[in-house]
Amino acid sequence: MVSTYPALLFTAVLIGKAIVNRLKDSQKNFAEAGGVAEELLYSIKTVVSFANFKYEKERFYNFIQVCYEKGLGSALRNGFGVGCLYLVLFGSYALAIWYGGTLLVSKSEFKPGTNNPLGPGDIITVLMATVIGAFTIGMAVPNYRAISEACTTAYEFFKTYERIAQIDNSMATLTPEKESMSGNIIFNGVTFAYPSRPADVIFNNIVLHIESGKKTALVGESGTGKTTIIHLIERLYDFQDGEITLDGINIKHFDLHYLRSIIGYVAQEPVLFNTSIRENILFGRENQFNDEDILRVN
């Protein structure tokens, strides 16, 4: 009977892998579909204004259809795996009854340490022991599912954690005194395209001079690159060609944390953390300012 255990374990492993793969696919696909629904609900006024429900509905349906098709394939694989598992399990029962019957008829096997031949009760004992062992393995499946879900989540975490940053910080070591910085910024022949769309050039050899002590306004329609310029100064992205200098020094030579610490930036849609207004104002500058600095009106 023990000889059937490898087959039981093999089919159980196949079912486990199918569950893990299904979780990976379903999480990704449902996340994409949920993102479309969230975007639709968040911009519901725009959708209503343009009477674009039909297009958005079809776009959401396409994602759901992918989830359905992959879910159906996973269900078929799981069903096939469970069928194989029960085939092996009931086959082991048939093996026990058949082989036990041959031992009873031949009376060639004896109980260990005695001269008494094996009886029907011994056959039932072995069969029940196998059943209990098999169901005990089956009871471990829910725990394996919890482990597989944890592995799926950990996979996404380590995939992000081990991602190689595209910004090269090998030369970013300069940390001059903040009092010595005037804030003269120059874009000299900067060419930039987003990493996700390298073929779409956002800036092509632009030249821009932001003088220290003066107010500079960047005016244009949404999507013309105003925010992108700020992101380049903060090195949230790196440009492909040209250079950006701060007081005559290439910003790639500044320590990244230091560079961002000397820049004050208020976004169009500021982010507020679930804490006090004071702590939101001091975010990232907790040890540099006090209450008088917060209340001071410049």
C-alpha cells in the first residue's frame, strides 16, 4: 500500500502547482480589471460628459473575458488533477482488497511474531490505515494553499525588490553646504523619453535657463511636459542626452537624497498622510524646522 504514496504525492503536487499558477494569473488579471473600473469610477464625470460608457464597458469586458478564460482553463486543470488524485486513491483501495484477498486464500503470510495467518481484519486494518493517512495528507492541502498564496505575494515583492534601478548613482556623491547653493538651473540640450515608451520623445534637445532669485513660469496645456521638467530636476527620471546643471554642476554628481532635500515641490494634487497638519507640513524635514517656522508667513 505504501507503494501507492508516491503517485498520491505526485498528483497532489500537480494540483498544488495548478493552484499557485492560477493565483498568480488571477491576481494580475483581476488587478488590471480592477484598475480599469477604478479609473472609470474616478473619472465618471468625464465619461458622462463624453457619453463614452459603451467604450469603457467594452474595455472592462475585455479584461474580464481574459480572467474568465484563464479561470476556466485553471478549473479544468484542477478538475483533472483532482480526478487523477481520486483515481490513484481508489486504485490503492482496489489493490489492497485484491492483494489482501490473495493472501487470505493462499494463507502464505503470517502475523509478525505468530504462526497465525493473516485474517480479514488485518486487511481492513491496512486499508483503514491507508485511508486515514491519505485523508491526513488531504487535510494539509488548505495549509499548502495558504503557503502558496504567501509565495505568490512574496514573488511580487522580491520581483520589485530585486529590480535594478535605471538611475546610475555611481557618481552621485556631492553634498555641498546648502547655504552655498544659489539655485541656478540650466537645461542644456536635454533629450528625454519615458522608459515605458522609449520611442516617444518628450523633450528633444531643449534648452532652458531658470535663473536664481527669479520666478520662472512654465505655461502650456496638460501633457506638454511641465511636471516632467520638475521630475527631471529631482532625478525621478534620467534623461537620455544632454545635461542639467545646478550652479554649474551636473545634477548627476549630487547625492540623490541631498539633491531632493534641497528642493521644495508642491504638486498640483498634494498628498496628505493620515496624520496631523503639522506632521504633513514637516514631512521629510522633521528635525529642521520648528513651530515658529511653520507659522511664519513668507
